[in-house]
Amino acid sequence: MAWAPEEVSKHASLESCWVILYGKVYNVTKFLSHHPAGSTAILQLAGQDATEDFDLIHPRGTLEDHSDLVVELGDIDVDSLPKSKKEPDGPERGETDMPMSSLLSLDEIEELAARQINQKGLTYYASATDDQLSKRLNNQVYRSILLRPRVFVDCTDCDLSASFLGQKLGLPVFISPAAMARLAHPTGECGIASACSEFGTLQIISHNASIAPEDIVKAGKPGQVFAWQLYVLKDIKRTEAFLARINKIKEIKYICLTVDAPFPGKREDDVRFKNSELRNSADAGKAQEWGTEGGLTWARTIPWLRSHTSLPIIVKGIQTHEDAYIASKYAPYIKGIILSNHGGRALDTAPPPVHTLLEIRKYCPEVFEKLDVLIDGGIKRGTDVVKALALGAKAVGIGRAALWGLVVGGPEGVHRTLEILSEEIKTAMRLLGVQSVAELSMKHLSARAAGKLYSVDHQKLSRRKHGMQPRRDIQANLRKLTDLEESVLSQYILDLAAKGFPPRVSIVEDMANRLLASRDAPRVGIHWTSNFINRHLELRTRFQRKYDYQRAKCEDPEVIRGWFQLVHNTITKYGINDADIYNFDETGFMMGVISTAMVLISLDGRVKAKKVQPSNREWATYQNSGFPPNWVIAVSKNGWTTNERGIDWIQHFEKHTKSRTVSGYRLLVLDGHESHHSDEFKEYYKEHNIITLYDFFPAFYTAFNIAMTESNIQGGFRGAGLLLFDPKSVISALDLKLKTLTPLSSRPGSAQPWVSQTPNNPTEAMSQSTFIKTRISRHQNSSPTSIYAAVNQFTKGASQIMHQLALLKAENQNPRQANEVLSKRRRARKTRLRQGGSLS
């Protein structure tokens, strides 16, 4: 009994998919996930007569090859089949009234083909991924490269023959694998093979050819060379069976392993067309499945392929110099590589193959000695072919161009496509003064064009070509220090400034001379320091001001916020009035720090020009001129505040503030000095209702006869955020960031992969050493460029450490000299006041 079309149409989903082929009904549900082009290609024809579409793109024997996944259900009632509503093709596919000789360029052929082919074929052939940037750039990049014609050169003879992949071919152009050629013309891939035979060029048969490879090779001439494209399918057994079949075809000389499409790019035009045909299906818009294997690797796939074929391998889809280098390590099993981004149909914004070609020439030119490097993508003119050959390619591939030729004229159209290219190649070679393809080289390309291509001045490229070093690598005579020495010195200055010790200009000059002395070089000139500052934009000069170290050490936002919270809680607990808040600190006279000095700090100003003052004390002579009646000057045995002097002070404080107490308690802010922690000191302030707070830096007053006014005292407390309680006003004004004991609020993120860099400490040096050893041990699978870079960085790090040691050695000499002077002064001290006495 024959099936009715109405019954078949009910099975048009992923769960149940039937199609009509050659008058029979097939259940192809199991085959959906195995279809190389994805399930969508079948679903758009599910429940219908798919014979015409199937026949256009599938070779004979396809159903038999998949008999385990495709089930024949019986015959269809042919008389009840509806008439086809498909869009008609052009006047007649592959036929045109225009003579082929009137077509003068590949662009004309493509334009004519686009008008002639049906929408399905046009969408499939022309589509590219996402915004189609890579597809457009593939051709545009050739427009950016200019040629350099030579004159008075005999160009009578011009030989286009080329040797690549171990074969002598008549044209340095090959046909890249392009699927489903019967969408363009009934002769399909056989028509392309016929045209190639006239020019002696290589044809790579697509894995998804619409004609069986055995039939395609028969369309060529004896001795014609073919290759076969391999997609490794998820069904590995089926792939291996196909390889065994290809091994028996003697005309196929190579296996072209395509590696750049483990998953399809989003070809929006193609998807949009398919969705329009699926608009009545429940499966419209679903992500399609892809039949190729996504787990291929160099280590597994190449040995596996070698075990199933003895044919040389061409790897198609190389897009970086790293992969080209790895491929060269598998020579001679890998015979060549094809630089290709899949015609812009895989990853959009992938580089054009010409860029990859230049990468290989720059980073691993040894690849050209081990492999034949081929290239495809974007070829529209014979000059494009010549430019690629001059850059080092052995041959250039065309894909879409052959299909467009097939659309407009069948085999004759492909012949015209190759004819146009060969004529244009000859013209270009003759005008360049070249008689054979082998003579083409970089000297035939313009440095100006290459500079434009990579946004580099062409004069600079010319200088490099003649061996002139870049200016950054040449040390000016007036600079004295090397780039590395200046970099170390600049960082050293920034580190000192960040710690509160910005160096003076004279000190910087001395640092430079120390570095020069370490290699017996002459000293810097009088203008060197100013020129050095101008060269390093991260530095600037500014007048310093002194800043006490203990004060600076407390400038941590978390510490200060906690302190303000403590102040707030204490005031609230005891009900302390603003008038009962006091501050106390001990200090001495700082000698020799009245004047300012020019220092170097960072350009961004995050580190202010503050000079941290070490807490040393020196003798001073005091001349009484209007000594305040309530002030007392005392001495101690060691010149510092002792516990005894602390008791004297707290008693003095009690005497002069008790009568002014408003709230019953007084808040005394202290800095945590040792004298404030004695038992006698603590008992005294507890007995007299004095509440103390520690660990906060005080405000300093400039001069007592100016500062000791009511408004200034209140202003000081306002500035400290205590009068009109305002912690933000203090925290927002912080400008010196020192490392303190603030707990980390979060854990560091996960470690990033190690990359080659200049080591700055022993840990980084050990990591860099391990990195270099690993790269050396794996050198057989990678380019030595990264090893050279790592060694250079290691050398740079060692030099950097040596320069830093020279600066540290010079820096340590100053404290030593200061200590010697201080020791002499201490030995010469004389007590000016009777021990234990005071001056009031």
C-alpha cells in the first residue's frame, strides 16, 4: 500500500521526521543528529517530497551509506503529490545568452551569478558569519598592498607553472573545497574538474560534495591532481570508512584536514532563509545540531589520521603563527597548510589569511622550509594572487569564485574564471619584471603599502629593511643611563615618595652617578636631572613639607573609622560635652627642618610632597620672651618623655582644667605613648574622672602665641572631626597611603596563568626559571620565540636587581654617616638643667 502525502506531512519534527525521496518514504529521525550540516537542513524538508533538493547536493549512494540510520517505509502515492511551489531558478541554471569571453572580471561573473541563481543557492554560497567583517576584509586587505613595478626587464616569456605539494602544476591557483556545487549547475563538481584539467590546477574535493568523489575524478584528464577534504565526524567509524574509500582513488593525492569549523558560525542570511522555510514547523528557531567532532587535538588527531591513510596531509584553517609552527613539527606527514578563515564563515573578525602569512614570516620563518604554505580567501584579481605569492605562499585558492563561474556557464564559466586569473597574473608578473612564479618575493611589494596596512610609517619600514635600529633601542649620547637604568631609578624615586621620603633633585643626580660608577661610566652633566624629569612623565618636582612618621602611619581609613566609632561611643556613654574634650602629645624640637626643599614625586599627585620626620631629638637653646604663666618645660634623663614626666603632665592638666569642667567627665585624646600606660598614670586619670582614648594622631600648632586662641583651638577640633562630629571630613582629606595593619576585606582572586615577565623578586625569579625550563622541555611542539623572550626578561630582571642594589648601597651610606655624627653629639652632650628639675 502506498503512503498518502497527508500522512507523511504529519511527521515533520525532531521526534518524528519523514521525507519523500525518489518516490519512496523514509524515516530519517535517527539521522538528524548525524547530518553534517545539522538537523535544520533536513527539518526544512520534513514531511515533503525532498527529491529535488536532495539530488542537488548529495552524491549517489548516500542513502545506502546511511542505511543503519535511514529506514525505508514504502512507496508514496505519486499521483496525489502536490505540485512544487519552489522558487524557479534563473532562465535555465548554467545557461546565459552572454558569451563567456565578454565577462572581464571575477566581480562581473559574481554579479551575473547572483541574478541567475535561486535564493537558496545564493544564500548558501554568499553567506558569512555575524557582521561578515572577516569576509570583506579577506579581499580588502589586498587593496592595501601595493606592487613595485620594474622597467627595462625582458618580460617576453612568462611561466605560470608552479611546484607545490610535491607536484608540478600549470597554475599557482587551486580550487578550495566548496560544498554542494550542483546548486550552481547540474554538472556540479564534475564541471569544476573539467575546467581545472585545462589549466593543470589542483582541485580539492569537498567532504560535502554533491557528486561522489569517484565520479568527480573521472571528469578530469589522466594525471590530473586532486585532494579530498576531510571533516572528522562525530561518528568516527563512518569517517574511517570514508577514508578507506578515498584511499582507493589513485587520483586523490592528499587529504585536506579542515580544522577551523568544529562548530558552525552564525551565518545569519543562511539561518534566516532556513527559518523562513521552517516557519510552519514547531522546530523553527531551535539551535541546530552539528555533525563534526569538536574534540580534535594535535596529539590525538594527527596520529589517528596517519593510522588510516598513507596520503600526505594538508591542514586547512590555520589562522595563527603558533598553529603553523606546531603543524611544521608533524612534517613530513603534514605536507602543507592552508591559511584560511573558512571564507569568513567560521569566526567573524578572525584575521585575513594574509595577516597570518606575515605572522609566520616574522615569528617562525622556518615553517616555510618544512611546509608548503597555501592561502585562500578574498581572491578577486590576478594581482591578489601575485601579492600572496610574493609574501611567501606557494599557491592561492579560490572557492566562491569557482562556484559563481559554474552558475553563469557551467564548466565553461569555471574555465573563464581561471582564464581571467591566469591572464591577470601574467600581466602583473610582466610589469613587475618577473618571468616565473618562483622569482616573486617581498622586494616586489611596496613598503609604503605595508606601512599603511599595519599603520606604520613607510619610511620607518624602509629603515628597518636597511638594518637601522628603532630610536628606542639607540641610546642617546646625552642620556648617559640606559633605558633599564632610568626605569629602575624612576621606580625607586616613586617608591621613596610613596613611603614619605621624596628625594631632592641633588639626591637624584647622586643616584644616577652611583649607577654610572658601578660600570665605570662618566658622571652626568648639570642639565641631566631636568632632562631626566622631562623624559619621565610619571615624575614631577614640588616643594616638600615635613611630616611625622607616626602621624603618617596612622593614615589608614579603616583604622580611622574605627577610632571615630570609639570616640562616638565614649562621648555617648559618659555624656561628655564638647568643651570637655582635650588632646595631648609629647614632642621635641626638630632641628634643621624649617626650610623647604625641591623634591621629586609622582605626577598623579597621589603622594604629596611630605617629608616623614624621624622621631629623633636634638638639643636646643630656649630664650624666654613672654613665657606663658601656665606653661612648664621639663627635662628627662634620656631626652624623651618618661613615666615621671607623664605624671607631671597629667597633674598639670588636672590643675588647669578641673575648674572648667562642664559635664563631670573630661575626654583626653592621647597617642598611646609608653608614659600613658604606667599604673600610676592610669590610677590618676580614673580617680579624677578623666576618660582617655589612645592611638590617634594629634594636630600640631604652629606657634603658641598665634595658635592658642579660642577660635583656633575650636578650629583644630573641627579639623580633627571632633567638634560637630564629622569623620568624613578627616578621611576624605587623607593623601598619604601607607601599608598598615588593616585586615584584608576579601581574599585574592584565583591565580592567573603565568606569562613571561620581568622578575622583580626571588619568588618571581623562581617562577620565571620554572617557566623557561618548561618551555625548553616542550620546545619540540612550540616556537623558540617565547623562550628567547623569557630569557631576555630574566636578563632584564637580573640587571634591574643589580641597579637597585647599587641605589640601596648608596642610600645606606647616608644613614651610616648620620649615625656617626649623632654618636659624636651624644658623647658631647651636657645637661643644661639640674637633673630632675624643671624650668617654669
